[in-house]
Amino acid sequence: MLDTLKLEISNAIVYLKEQKMRFLNKGNISIVDRSNNLIVSEPGDPNVVPEPANILITDLSGNVIEGSGQPIQNFTTHLEIYRTFPNTGAIVHSHGMYTTAWAQSGRDIPVYGTSHFDYFKDAIPCTRAITASEAEDYGTAAGHCIVEIFEKKSLSPDATPAVLLFQHGAYVWGENAMEAANRCVALEQLAMLAYLTEKINPDIKDLQRNISPASL
Ligand SMILES: [Zn+2]
């Protein structure tokens, strides 16, 4: 089974690269094996080719069980999402250009149209700034900020499986690696659409939610 998950990670990375979602070689992906308490992730060193033989297996403390090198830098952020959002099977972290522009601006991505609503039922929330003392353990603090914004806004992580990490990038999740990767690509497209929508009409309002789902 772990070999299958390693292949899943490699394939998802190839797809994300094809879709230009590995801007400046940033971002990473992981899968959780909840029955064995293991995380499957690409190598922490972005210069190592993420082919199946180089994919890491770690325990929930970040100890490498299989493979060599360090786990991904933001391992604890992934862990916090897995721990708190129980239906999450895989996470993609990305620095897509438009997605990151919204994250850097500190703004949620509003639901301006049915394309957004097809993938995410609410605005994509943007986390608060990480404080100076929290920044000593940036990965864990990022995870806490992500969980905090979902609680604060009473959002469902299943209905809106994405978040913007302020001044950084996005985390997108799904039941498996390809679902998370597909949503990551969709998010980038939606971020661009939302940007263009505001450029064309700065007074635009959110999608009318009283429209029947059938017409969406
Ligand atoms: Zn990042």
C-alpha cells in the first residue's frame, strides 16, 4: 500500500508541475495513512527528484521511517490539518501566483461565481499574521492559525477544503493526492478569476446564495 501512496505523490507532483503550480519550485504534498499513523511525503530537499524511490515515509513525529533526508519543512502544518480535519487524506501546499497574491494581500477569496461554488462553498479564508513569538515554530503556528480561522468563521473543512496562509501561500486538501492537486489547480484559476472580476467591476458583490443549486 505504501508503494501505491508513493506513486500517488509522484504522479500528483508531475501534474502540479504541468499545471505550473510549482512556482519557484515552492510547495509540497503529503498523504496520511491513518490506519498506520504514517505520513507519506515528498523529500524535504527540493533538489531531490520526487520519484517514488525518493518519497519519504515518516511517523507522526516527523521521524523518517523509510527514505533519506529531512521531511518537508512545514511538516507540522500538515500534521495539524490532518489532526483537526479528520476527513483529510492528502494535502497540497502551493505558491501559485494568483493564490499567493491573495494570501500576501491578507484577503479572503470571495465567492464571485458558480465556478468557485462548484469547488468551495465559502470564501477561501485567509489566516491572521503569525506573531513574533509564534514564529519560532512557524510550521506549528501556521497549523494553529489555519485551524483557528476555520473555527472562528464556523467553516466546514469538507465544504471549503482550502485556506490561504497570510503572506505565504495556500493549503488545499482532499481525500487523496489527486483530489487535493485538482483542487489546488482549481483554486489558482478561481484566484485569478476573482482578481479579474474585481478589476472589471470593483463594486461586484458575492454570488447570490438564494439561487437554487440546480441553476448553479
Ligand atoms: Zn510555502
